[in-house]
Amino acid sequence: MFTSRRQILRTAAGGFGWFGLRAMLAAESSPAGGLGPLLPKQAHFTPRAKRVIFLFMHGGPSAMDTFDPKPALDRDHGKPLPFKRPLTFAEGQTGSLFKSPWKFKRYGQSGLPVSELFPNVAECIDDICLLRSMVGDSVAHGGAVLQLHTGSNTFTRPGMGAWVVYGLGTENQNLPAYLTLKPGLSHGGAKNWSSAFLPAAYQGTAVAHGGIKAEDLKEPIEYLENKGLTREQQRYELDMLQKMNRAAAERHQHNPELEARIQAFELAFRMQTEAPEAFDLKGESEATKKLYGMDDPLAKDFGWQCLMARRLAQRGVRFIQINHEYGPGNEVGWDAHSELIRLHTRTARMVDKPIAGLLKDLKAHGLLDDTLVVWGGEFGRTPISQAGDGRDHNPYGYSMWMAGGGVKGGYAYGATDEYGYYATEDRMHIHDMHATMLHLLGLDHLKLTFFHGGRNHRLTDVAGNVAHKVVA
């Protein structure tokens, strides 16, 4: 019975592990040599950080309710906004100035104020650099999420993780260089972690998606192991497949796509030796799991992601993104157009202890100094109410933060106006945040370019300034 090359490819691929195959098919359009694009590369200058962990808070956390207290809102609660309101997402549903329902307290040697929504993260404030003057260009989720991830709110561009891997390669050839855990499928979906016009070797590898609870994955390593074939049988199938691929490559004068596919399957095979162990939490103590909030049903899911981020950082993964997404038990994420008190209280509890656990655990393992942790959503929220007890989208002045990786801990960069609507001091556009992130990794955002469509492109497009004040 004749078996086509395509049938063999499909059958053999099934034996290399779902995770490994999905990761390394990304290398199909990389240059000949396959693994070459992923080998470690020299930074432009001495880096402060070796890797990034990005904590994405989908929906947009409220700055004046978390990390940017506004006494003027307490004073003027219920009064009309005393200046012209900019374009908002939900026109016609806005109300008066709305004070924060939560109290702020000063923490650490720095004395920076943090809302009672984040009592555990507050314990780490001396390791955190608050970015209180963030600015984006879109009032809608789709464009704002895309811009945060790719630098553009209108075009498909490489994700920031793809640019980082393009610039630095990876330290572990047996795991993907760029992993995103449980990403969302809305507001751009895979475009947010794609490589776009960069070689596909640099795109992110998604593990599950935001609609799936970590506990429903059962043991994630079940997805990484092949249940039907022995390692010797897999090796035999791979060798046969590669022989056919190489013969085809010879006929096509070493077609780069075929050569990349050959290397892709080789790496997928090798990943089976390391990926199952990386995703197996059996060796983690109960105390460690509790540190990440995994004993709290509400925080367990995000705690799993944060613990995985530490494990992947230990294993040399260059860019790790963990996502607090819309999904079961999480309704609308941080997108509190109404019921701000109920929704932000619940949402903060989901992530507060896991994030603090990650920062403390990275520090205990000696990883925080060279790991840049970035926290934030696609925008913030307005200081005026919406639908009575909610807040609308606000890209004109909001907060993110960085920790570790060479930033000043216990430091607040930039400021918004007295109500928290506009960035007024050390304005940090998303392009500036990207430029600063790359700088901490030893990359000059002006030099990290890729020629496509007749011109050089970069993550920061034609803008971006490094915020040197945040560098320790």
C-alpha cells in the first residue's frame, strides 16, 4: 500500500509531541540551517537583563485604584470633570469624578503607596519601578492590545517577544525561546505573539489559551509525551522523514523552507527530553505552591502560570508571557465598565499573591537581578465614573511597572495630573516602554531592525526613547 509523503509527515508529526511540534513548526520560514536563528547572539552592549517575564493584565487595570493614588479625587468626588474630556470608548455613559473605593498605604523603605487591592505585591515594592505616565494611542481593546504587544495599533507587526528573540536568540535549544501561557484568543489573538514579517522561528509558542483552566489541563506533560511510540520508533520515523525531506531539498537546490522544516522536527524531538520535566510540578514543595497562592481556588490558576514562569526562566527561555485573561470565573478581566468594586476586588485577588510569589521566588533563586518582570494592561481607566460604579478606558495616562532586570526598585517614574487622566511628567509612550525594555536587555532599539517591504522596520517604528531614569 502506497503511503504519501504528506501522510508520513502527518503521522510522524503526531509522534513528536503536541507541544514540541507546535513550537518548532514556527521555524518553517527561518533561514537555512534552522537552529541558526535561535542560537545565542551578542547584545549591542552589556545587558542588565537576560530574559523577560511579561505579566499581561487583559482589560486594563485602574491606575488610581492600584498604584497611583489621587487625593484630589477624594476631595472632588461627585463633581464634574473640570476640563474637556478626551475621546472615550463608551460615549454618553460617563458621569462625575469618582474617588477610589480602596485605601492606600505606604510600604517598604521607599514608602511608595500601594492600594489595599495588592497587599502581597506591596511587600515587594522596593523591587518595583512604577511607571505612572504610560500613554497609548487607542481607546479600544483591539488596537490597544495590539500596540502593547507589537508597537502598532493598526498593522500586523512582530510581537515584542519575537523582536527580543530575533535580537538575542535563546539559551536553551531544547525549549521554545518565546512562550506565552494561556493567551487570549480575542483582541488580536495570535497576532499579538506572531513573528509577522520576521522569520517564523521567532514567533511565540502558545500553551493552551485563556478559556482553559490550568486544572483542566490535568498534567500538562500529557500533551508533551507521545503515548503510542517508543523513543526508538520515533527516532526511526524521524530519520525516514528527514531522509525524504533532504532528498526533496536536494531536488529543490536546498530550499530554505524545507531545510528549516528538517531542523524543526529535530528540535521537536529533542524537546521531549526537557519539556515534560519543565512542566511537571511534582518536584515543587507545598510551601512553594502556597507561596504562589495555589492553595486559593481563586488564585490557583494564575499561580500555576507564575510558577511556570519561574521554572521556564531557570531553563533559559528568553521571553515568557503569562496572561490574566477573560475566561471561566473571570468574566471581563480588568475591564470594569460597571461594578468596579466587585470586579477589581475579585480580579486583584486572582493575581496579587501569585505575582508577589513570583517576585520573591525569583529573588530567592538569584534570578531577579537578570530577569526583567513587566506588569500591565493595554490601558488604564478614567477618573470619572461610567454606568454609576464603573470606569471607562483611558490610554492618556495610566500605570505599568517593571521589576528586577536592572531597573530602580522602590522608584516611581512619571506622573499624571491631579485626577489621573493625562500623563503630565516624563510621559512614557508604549514605544518608550519598548525602547527601555530592549535597552535593559542590551539592545539598541534603533539598531534592532529587519528589512521588509522596502524599508527597515523596528519594534519602536520611527519613535521611542529610552527612559534612562528608571535604570539602576
